[in-house]
Amino acid sequence: MLVEKLKKMLDESSYDVVITNKLTGCGRGHDRYTQGMILPDQMRILIKDGLSPEERTKTLIHELIHESHPDWDEEAVEKNTQTLFESLNDEDKGYFMFYAQEAAHTQTNLTWQPSLWFTPEN
Ligand SMILES: [Zn+2]
């Protein structure tokens, strides 16, 4: 199941979840999902500052799905994010919220490095 695969990624690969205000206009995907970015080389998942707990959690799930299914396009990733989030039981929802909230740390002064960012597609 997808949910088990994503939990395994968080548990075993020790991704660092970073809340940052430096995501504007950069990143993967389109419009609202420049809310997040996954940087597998650095083992970091960046989430935009100021999102509601629910949106943070969905963004985290969205970025993990990108990593687990690199062949899926943006639409498929987002569709599966919504479906998965709606189907989470309380325990699993708490699990992802923990990583998107409690375990996440805020970093408002990430130093910009070209290697950190993807070039916007258009
Ligand atoms: Zn995306």
C-alpha cells in the first residue's frame, strides 16, 4: 500500500523536514505545489511556511509520492495525495502530521544555493 511505503521512507531514510519561507517561485510542480520541494540528494523536504497543519501534511505526502513514484506526473501525484489523505485513519494522519509539524524545524534563513533549487519550467 502506498501509505505504508511512504511511512517506510520517513522512518528509514531520515528525511529532514524543513519549514521555510524561501520557497516562493521555485520548485517542483505548479501553482499551489510550489508549497513544497523534495531534495533527495540532501535528504531534505522543504515545506513553505505559513500553511495550515492539514496543508503542511498534504504537502509532505505530495513530496514523498514524487520520490516514491518518479514516473508519475504532477496531476497523478496530486490526485493520489488527495485520495491518500482522505483515506488516512487517525493514527496514520497523526503520523504524517507529526513529521510535518513536531519533527519539522523552521529555517527562515536557508542560504540560497543554485543546487538547492529546480529551475521553474516556464
Ligand atoms: Zn508536485
